[in-house]
Amino acid sequence: MKTRKMTSVLIALAMSFALFAGCSKKDADSGDNTFITIKGSDTMAHLVASWAEEFGKSNTGIDVSFTGGGSGTGIAAILNGTTDICAASREVKDKEIKQANDKGITLTELVVARDGIAVIVNPANPVNEMTIEQIGKIYTGATPNWSTVGGVDMPVEILSRESSSGTYSFFQDVVLNKKDYAVSAKLMPATSAIVQAVTENKGAIGYVGLGYALAAKGKVKIIAVKADASTPAVVPSDASIKEGTYSVARGLQFYTNGEPTGNIKKFLDYCLSSAGQKIVQETGYVVVK
Amino acid sequence: MQNWRKILFKEKAVKYTLAAAASMSILIVLLIFTFLGKEAFGFLYEPGLKELFHTRWMPVSSQRESFGLVPLICGSLLVTTMATIIMIPFGVGASVYIAELAKPRERETLKPFIEILACIPSVVIGFFGLLIIVPMVKKVFGLQSGYNALSGAILLALMAIPTVISISEDAIRSVPKDYKSASLALGASKMQTVWRVIVPAALPGIITAVMLGIGRVIGETMAVMMVTGNSALITGNPTESVRTMTATIAAEMGEVPFGSTHYKALFCVGIVLLIATFILNLIAFKILKKYRMIG
């Protein structure tokens, strides 16, 4: 076991050296990048890595590399000119656009995939739809009982991801209106644990990526969400997330400096192609085309 | 003559190498203390030691980030106390049975199983807890949810019991035979001998065993993170969800920005945890030392 561990460490080391070696291999003569760097969102890591791998198979000679660090890190990198493409699971803030303008950079946005978060409850719970505000109030602890939102008299068990998860912050921003989670919210170490807990407890509520929620069909019930009291309730689905009618969803986007050209454009076109969008589906996100 | 010198030199070399190997652990302990301290030190300036006494642990917030250790310490304390209460009767009972009452055949069957239980990885025990203990606790106590301190305590007791059994069994076995013979000769029954003579004589060893078991319980992370629900509540109620210090470090360390207040706060949690286990081990060591002197 030990030697195997050592070997894998060595392989990892060798691979990282190879990566560094690749960095210096920029083709200065042709004026076009044969080495594309992408930096940003950890949420998109798996997706972008899969794209890079598949793209590399059919386009030998063009290396695409991805480094994570979070959306903020990626945006900072493109502002500093240290990356070709920034991957971000949130839109750029006004402050960042202003910074870009000051530096003479025009950020060009391209939405490459979408990510929907489904709110799930136990199938025995009679509640089928809620407004964002109602869900937010449950999560902040203001509504401790299901009877307030049209359910039976039963205390709510709040389930959330750990605070280190990007989904935790996203849900906090969009649904909780940036308020704090209730102290009694149970922070589960994994999405699967949330699904498991919701199946066990009639009063539980949780949020998971749409892919997970659909995979657990029958064991959990997906809540239809109203953006506010006057709009119709929308069930999260590939279609409603694509249209943008489902509110607890976010775009996953690439930012480039100006209109992409050459190999960068080639890569972006690949991401939006049917082959690229198939990978989006395979990695559990929602296609944009 | 020359040969002798060579051997002498070799002996010395071996001796110092072994001494170096033995003192490595001291060095490592000191290094751990130093580096934990170094990373946590910045917390004293910003936001200051007072923040650690806050009653809320809310490290990711748009309102106000709080890094109060009170709920975490409370969580660890509750789970550990409950686990100890469960662990003592099972651990001590089993060790008395194996050391004094079991036939050799029974002992030979029991011991390997106890040893297997001792070496099951904690993640696997966590799975067991998630699928069996959590629903069971929910059902037996008629609760809304089984993700609570009690589930964690049962799992942790399960993990610590083998440690308690093997050490207290050793202690019981090392009680001199004369005690037993004398007691039986005076007309005491077997049970009277076991509970009134042998167990009291082995008590310091049993206490040490329990202490080491508690040490294991406090430091355990994975299993407890999977079943306690991890809400940072200040509560003494075992049917409520709690967040232990270990689970907090494990869950949050991976994504925390390097050098941030949150990062430093997690190192403070580490220091508190280290001090707690340090004190426990010190007490266990003291008792063990005294016990050897009597025994």
C-alpha cells in the first residue's frame, strides 16, 4: 500500500513538472496561442477539465490548462493579464468592470453552461411550491414550522451544505438574501448525506444540484419555486433553467479580454458545440444550446 | 584490539541513532505546538482573543463573521461525555468477563473480534452510523431526526470500547493471584471476589483505559462529522445536533482562504483540541505511573 502511495505521489510530481514545462512552451512566432490558460471557479473545474481533455484529443498542438482558486481569483487573473480565459460561476461585479475599464480591458462574457439548485423535501410533505422568500425564511430560522408555509404542523429540519461549499454561498446570496443561516441548520458533509437525511425525515428540507435531485427521484420531492408571490411556480428542469425562468440557478460563464480570436475562439466554439454541450450534460449541468 | 574499537564505535553509533529516533517524537510535538501557535497567533491582533469567547460560530456570513469557540467546545464536550457514559459499562464489563469469567475457548473467540473492531477505519464506522445508528436513534427515541449528539456518542463509544477492553483487561490480569485466592479462601463467592477485590485493585488501570478511550473519542473526526448534523448549537441535550471541534476543522480547512481570520480561527480550534488531549493523556499517564508503583 505504502509503495503504491509513493508511486502515485511521484506520478503526480512528474505530472506537475510536465505542466510547468508546458508553460514555457508558448509559441511566439505564429502570433497565436498554442497554450490556452483558464483560471477560476472550482465549481466548473470538472467541466472545464473534461472540455480541455476532449478538445486536446482532436486539436493536437493546442494545450488547454485549467487552474482553480475560485471565480474571484479567475477574474483578478484576467484583469492582470495572467490568464487567457476566466471561468466564473457568478457574473462580474460592477466594481470589477470598472477595474477592467481602468486597465483598458473589455470583458466579454460567454455563458457556456447553467447550474440549477433544486430545493428538496420528503415526498410525504404536502408542500409542493414555495416562494424564494418563504424558503429564505425557513433557512434563516424565521419559519420553524411547516404550517406557516401551508404544510402540516411539523417542525422544519434545515439541511445545508458545509460552509466551505460554493453552493452554500450561492444559496445564501440568492435565497437567504445574504442573511445568515439559522444556527440550527445541519451542515452535511456531502450532497448524498442531504438526500439521505431528506428521505429519512418528513420535516426535512435541503438543497442539492439538479442532477442529484433528479437522480434521487421518488425518494425526494423537488419543490417548485416562485420568484415572488405573483409569479407562477417553476419546477427546475433543463428547460426552465435554460430559459431562465427558474430562479435558483446561475450561469457558468467564460470571460475573455475582447472578442476571442484564433485558438481561444476555437476552444470556445468547441464548448458550445454539440460535443461540448454533451459534456455539460454528462458532468451534471444544464446546457445553454 | 582494533576489532574491539570498531565494535565499540558501532555500538555507540547504533545507540545514538536509536536515541535520535526515540527523541524524534519530542521534537515533533514541539514543532506541532510551534507551528499551530504561529498560524493562530495573528488571531490575537485581529479580531482579538475576545472573539473566541463569542457564542456563535458563523465563519461564512455577509452580516458578521463570528468565530466563537463556545458552541464547538460544547459540542465536543457533550459528545465525549455521552460516549464515556456508554463506553464505561460495556468496556469494563467486557474486560472483567474476558479476564476473569470467560473460559479459555470463549476468550480465544472474543479477543480477535474485539481486535477487528479496534482496527475498522473510522469512515467505515461512519457509514455504519449513517445507515444503521442514525435511523435507529430516530426510531427508538421517537425523534424527528437521528442526526444528533447521541448518534455520534454511540458511534464513538463503539470505536473506543476495544481500547478500553484491552487495557483494562491487562490491568485486571495483573492483579496478583494471591488476592483472588485469599478472597476465595475467606469464603467469598466468585462474583464477590471479582467486584469487591479484583476490580478495585485494578481500578487505576481501568481508569487509565477509560482516559485513553476518551482521548480517542475527542480526537475522532470522520465518523462524528457524518452523523452529528454539525449545527453549531450550544446545548446539553443529546438529542440535538452539535458541531464538534474536529468536524469543524475537517469540514472547513479545505476551502478556507490561506491566512484569513477564518483560517487562523481554525488553528485556534486545533490548539484547544491539542491542549484537551494533552491534559487527558497527562492524567492517564500519572495514574498509570502510580498504579505501576502499587502493582
